[in-house]
Amino acid sequence: MAGIAGFAKAVELAVNGLDERRDYYGSLRDALVGGLMESAGEDSFVINGNPEFYMPHIVNISFPGTDTETMLMNLDMEGIAAASGSACTSGSLEISHVLQAMELPENVLRSAIRFSFGLGNTTQEMEYTAQKNWNHPETAT
């Protein structure tokens, strides 16, 4: 009985803040993408996925002409957590099977980075991430 009551309370808490969380994650996503447009230029990256229908707490971005593994190591050294594939293949450097199914160009597939947002993230962190030198020579292929 206690487990059922606990689960009911967890569902209630999750549903009650859903709109606010969605809006917050969307603002984080907008800060990252907007910052990238300003710092790197909109021609230097590609947002993978549907431009209208997406989950606000995840954005998958490709930086054609860069090496994903090197970029992930550079981001990690800057304290920025990101991944190259889905959450279920975290830690793997394999190309995302989802992006492959979308039949994206090879240079887009090989430079994809996934950013996920949570309640612990801030707009300042997104701005910091966007200011990284995305076209740094050490990440070029």
C-alpha cells in the first residue's frame, strides 16, 4: 500500500510541473542554439531532427568538418557533458542508429553531438557552452 501511495504522489508531482519544466528546458535549448548562431554562425552547425516536433530537453547538433571524439574530449575538459549517441548507447562512439535511419549525410552523421538538459542546468551554462570555439583546428578532420 505504501508503494502505491508513493507512486501516486510521484505521478502527481511529475504532472503538476510539466508545463513549467517544458518551458524551462525550451529556454535552455533556445539559449544554446541562439548562442551557437551568434558565436559559431548558423552555417557552422546543423540541428538534427524535426524543427517543429522535438523534445525540449534534448538537442542533437552536428558540426560538419569536426571530429566527434575530439570534440567530446574538449567539451569534457571544459566541464561540459555531452554525448555522441542516444542515452541508451552512452559511452559508445558509434554513430547514432536514429540519425542513420534519418539518412543524414555522412559529414553530419560523423559530427553529431547530443546535449540533454535538466532542472540542474542554467541559461549561463548554455551560454558558456555556446561560446566554445566550435571550429577549432584541433577538432578538424
